[in-house]
Amino acid sequence: MQRLAEFIQESRTWSRAVRGTDLLRRVAYALRHHLDIDAGIFIYKRRFLRNHLGQLDTSVRVYESWGMAGHREQLESLVQTSKWCLGTPSFECSGVWEPIFALPHNWQHHFERSGIAHVGAWPVLDVDRVPIGAMVLGRRQGSVIHDEDVLSVCAEQVSLIVELLVERRKAEDYSRRDPLTGIFNRRGLLHFLPDVQADAKSSGAGIVVGVVDVNSFKRINDEYGHARGDDVLLDIASTLSDAIGQHGLAARFGGDEFVFLYSAPGVTAEQVRQEVIDRFQAKPYEVCVGCVFWIEEMDWPMCLDAADAHLYARKGYAEQRREHV
């Protein structure tokens, strides 16, 4: 009873987890140290994990493996052949201890190498009670303690906290996006800036920083109304995102000011500027674009200021040309 009381006390700290991996690490610790669970893994379908390119990762992963032969990547490669994860993926968990001979041969092998005699799986559920993961646990040779009810309660608590973390992740993503256009805002760009830098470094690519704004945007709002102005902003966000593609990210910093990062090997600032300008040639509005190549001697504020200065230099040049026409 003392160890059960310690487990319950430990479980009260799980809600402090800030990420799913942190939560599962805490749960694994409690299962090992307070319930004498000899081996275990968490199988979970990732949800709402969006990278700086806007891509969602919904793969099924293995987390917090302990007491089992084989590393995480090996176990992950076997997930689709388990009796708990059935391809869709849909998770099938009995919630009771079973002898390992009921498992597929390849999973039997991993548990046998670790001396595990009994295995049980408890479901991790989403808010609609749909299984989106499994808590797979193992016990060594000897009598099995009848603690299925305790482990069911444990899985329920994990499920609840996972859903709270998903909602937190959604709120974080929303806070990094411009509510009108749906692309990143300033906060979102700064959050994912290290990812763009890391990708560029690993691929040997350069980074071009660009600034875009609309010529005479106030006149568009005054003459055609703010609804028309919003349509222009939406079109800029869509066109700029298409121009950047998988080479970086675009953000709206406010008003009609857009900022983007473009990373590719051998790219120059002028090439990127011209590529972006070409995307707007047939639009019923005009934009101005300023770009600079990010060099090591420049920090982010310096680089953004340089791109902004380049934009206004180009804007002044365009206005001079119009005056002479």
C-alpha cells in the first residue's frame, strides 16, 4: 500500500509536464519505481506537431522504452506488426496481463531477451474516447500482480493530460499565426527562425531575408474599403507562401508588411527578390520587395533592418521612375 500511495502522490505531478515527452518520462519513472513494472513502452500517434514548413507529423512513434532489448528505432519499426497497433493506426488494448506467447513472434523475441513473461497494454484515449496510443508494459518471470485496475486509472490520467497538452499546442500554434491570413506572425517567425538556420547549415545553403509591402495600401483601403484591403493581404500571403514553398517561411508582421526567409544553395538576394516580384506581376495591386543575403556578421535585427532599408530604397527608385514617365 505504501508504494501505491507513493505512486498516487507522484502522479499528481504529471500535470506539470509541458510536452508529451516530458509527461511520458514522468509516467515511466512512476511505473518503474512505484509499481515495479519491469519493462514498458508508450506507442503514440503524434498529433498537431507542425514544423516551420507547416507540415504535420502524424506518425506513430515509440517513447520512453525501458527494460527491453533493442533500441527505440528497432521497436518503432515493429509497431505496425504488433497486436496493439493495427495499421490505420487503430489501437487495440486488452487492459490485462497476458503471457508473451500471445504476441507476434518478433515481439516475443524482444520481450524474451529481457526476461519478460507477461505483457499488458492499456489504451491512451483522445477526448472522443478513440484510442490514439497504447501503454505497453511487461513483467518478469514470477507471479503477476493483479494491478490492472490501477494501470487502467493510470492510462486514463495519461489520456486526460495528453489532451490538455494537445490543446496547449493548438493555442501555441494559434498565437504564432496571423489571424487574418493564417501565415506566421512575428512571434511565429522568430520561434521557427532557429529551425530555418539549422536546415540551412546542414544543407550548406544560404538564407535570404526579404520584406514585402503594398504600394499605396492606404489608398486601396480608402477608395475600396477595408474588405478589399483584407482581400489584398490574403492574396499576398497566399502568393508569397507559394513563392517560398519548401525553401523557408513567410510571415505577416502587421499592416501590409510581410517578411520572409528563403534558403537554398547558391541563391542570391537579387535572384530571390526577382522571383518574388515575378509572382506579383499580374496582380491588380503593386508590391515592393527588399532582400538581403544573411551573412554571419549580422544578427537578426541587423538583417531585418537591412532588408527594410533595401525595400525603401527600391520603393524610392520606383517612385522616381513613375515621376519621369
